[in-house]
Amino acid sequence: MEKKRRRWVRWNKTKRDTFLDHLAGTCNVREAAALAGMTAPSVYHLRRKDEDFAEEWHKALLVGYEMLETELLGHVLAGGGDTIARADGRMIDVEKAIRLLGLHRTSLQGKWKGGPKLRRARPEDTDAAILRKLDAIDRARARAAAEKSGAQ
């Protein structure tokens, strides 16, 4: 069986803007990626590697949650039922929307149990850590050599 070859597609400003706009409107990463002509794994990869993109992603999600909250509030004030009909034809379950907004608020308040916030290492930090490790290796080798020569 022949293995499929990957087709590498580069991110550009148009793809980024398309992805972020759609993410803000839907909070759906897979759908936003597809609309931008990219895959979900490539989007997550870019978010890990590009701090500016990660910040824009975060802002887009904040906009998306604000939109959801606004839709939910308007629906409730209008005396709506158990679902919200969106302009794009999708239906939103009101209970699920309330739960999602609650989880979102919890994450913004730092109460999220998903672990510490991801910190990105700067090149200077990684270089310094590597040099410290190499220095420790050199010291351990020198100690071992001194012990070996002292034992003889």
C-alpha cells in the first residue's frame, strides 16, 4: 500500500485572518482550520510555535464567548425556549451554552484544573540551560577522572 504524501501548505496572512475570524464566530477550531484551507493539527502546531498567533487565538475565543453570551442573554430576555437559532441555521442548546460560559469564566479566573499556563522558553533561556547542563557533565567527567587517577 502506497503512503500518501503530505501536501505542505504555508500559513499566510489571509489564511490566519480567515481562521481567526471564523474561530471568533464559532469557537470551532476544526471548522475554522478547514475554512482557511488548513488542518486542525497544523493550527495547533502554529499556536505552539508562534506566540503572537497564540495571543490572537486567545482574543478570538474571547470574542466568540462574548458573542455566545450576548446571544444567550438576548434569547433569555426575549423569552426564548431551550434552544437558540443562530443566523447560520445552527441550533444552540441553552443549557450547554450556560455550562460552556461557566467553564470559560472559571478558566479566566485561573481556577481551571488543566495545569499551569503554558510558558514559552526564549532562545536565551534554552541556551543557558544547555550550557549549565554541559558544564555539569564536564564537572562530573572531571570528578570521575580524578577519582580514577586517585584510585590507581
